[in-house]
Amino acid sequence: MTTGLWTHEAFSGHVTPPGHPEQVARLAYVERALQGGRFASLVRFQAPLAGDEDILRCHPQTYIDRITSSEPASGWNQIDADTHMSRGSVEAARRAVGGAVAAVDAVMTGDVKNAFVAARPPGHHAERETAMGFCLFGTVAIAAKHALDTYGLSRIAVVDFDVHHGNGTQDLLWNEPRAVFFSSHQSPLWPGTGAEDERGTHDTIFNIPLEPDSGGAAMRTAYEGRVFPILRALKPELILISAGFDAHKDDPLAQLRWTTEDFAWLTNRLCDLAGEVCDGRIVSVLEGGYDLDALALSVATHVDILMAKGG
């Protein structure tokens, strides 16, 4: 078995206004970074369109209809202060969900060992009935619900290392006893959520706020002391990753100051732990990361490790 990569040209159809950090170029840089050389052995798939039945696992039909009708024929429709839609945004968001769901299927059936979904727009800020933070649908939360409902799993884990708190994923999994959610994030920082006392209905939410400028050392200490012991004890049957790379020291939107080596360390440790508890089953989905060169290098490093562990 090996690593699967899900992406689609439709992700370029989600166009944001000039100067917006969540731009079409993000995926172009990622796709270039994953071409040729050691990445030739990636098993590549086209991300399918998610139907309403997938999205309904986390969002009501009224919300799906509202997002669909908000897509403009031309130009942009501004959904909130920093979330925009263009013609093509709905297809892109549906294919982001579809790619994550298809990746879960491939990993659970053994077609691939692990997977990376290179998609946009991101999803971890989308709440049940609210689009925000560049996000329209809760991609990873939907994939988690799909895994639980389709494969009869009793416990899965979602690990979100984006620099911003995954408020949407937290909201969508708040009442789900079968899913454990971990979010490490800079605090204070937008969206202002993610305190340690936000635990969910079943005490399955674990937030790890990190101080600005704390660097990779603080992250490693937090994961070694707080995340990995819980994961090892819980023995999830699948690990989903919200892979945001905006904690990088070169990223313009935050100040955690991680390096590419920190992302490599974290990916290695998560893969090793997955090998211990769930036969290496990992599905990683792209979230943030807004310095284009840092994003490309960090994703390439992340996927390279997934491939090494999945071979």
C-alpha cells in the first residue's frame, strides 16, 4: 500500500479578491511541490463532488441551500468579513468534502495506507449554520462523521494543528461521543475560541492554546505531554488531520514561529502513533498556510513522511 493524493482542477475555480491570503496560487504551489521525483509514486485521485447526503451529516439543508444560492454569477459575494464566494466556489467546496470522504473510504478499505487531500477552500472554521474564516463546509468534521457512520467505528480522532483554532470542527463534533478533537493553536488570535475549558458534551474536546512566539519547542512539549498520551490511551481506529501550515515562521497571519522541521516532527510522531493504534490509518486534509513558499515546502515535507510511513 501507499499514500493517496486527492485534488481537482475545480479548486482553482474558487477565486478570492486580489490580495486575499486564501488564493488560487496556494494550490498551484502545492501541486508543483508534489510533482515528480520522490512524489512520482503517489496514487493520484480526482476529488469527487460531495452530495447533499454527505454534507447533511454536519450542516442542515437550509444552510446548504443558502450557501448554494450565495454563489454569484460573476465577481464576488462577501459572506463575512474575510469569506468570499465566486462562481465555482460551491463546486470547489463540494469537491473538498468529496475528496476527504473518498480518502476516508480508500484508507478504511485498504486501497491506500494513508492519504492527503490538497483542497480549497479550507473547512475547519465553518460552523453548523455559519460560513467564516475562508470556510464554507466543515470538510474534516463531515469526513469524520462519514467514517463513523459508514464503517461502524467506535472512536476516531481529529488532530488540528492549524495556527487558528478549529472552531467549526469543534462546533460540529461538540455532541459526538465517538470523535475526539484536538486543536493546537495560537492564543490570543482570531477567532478567539479554543480555551482549555471548552470540552464538549462528552469531554471529547481538547484545546491546546499556545502563546505567540512560543516556537516549535512549546508545541513539541504540549503534544508529548497532553496529546499523544490521550491518543495512545483512547486507541482511535482512524486519525484525521486538519493540516494547516500557517504556524510557520514565515506565515503573515500569525506568530507561532514553527519551522518546516517542526511540521516534520509532528507528522512523524502522528504517523508513528497511528501505526501503534490504528494500523497507520491517517487522512490529512489541507487547511491554512498563506506564505506560498513555506506552504509548498511544508506540504511536501508532510506528504513525504506520509509516503515513507505508508510504503
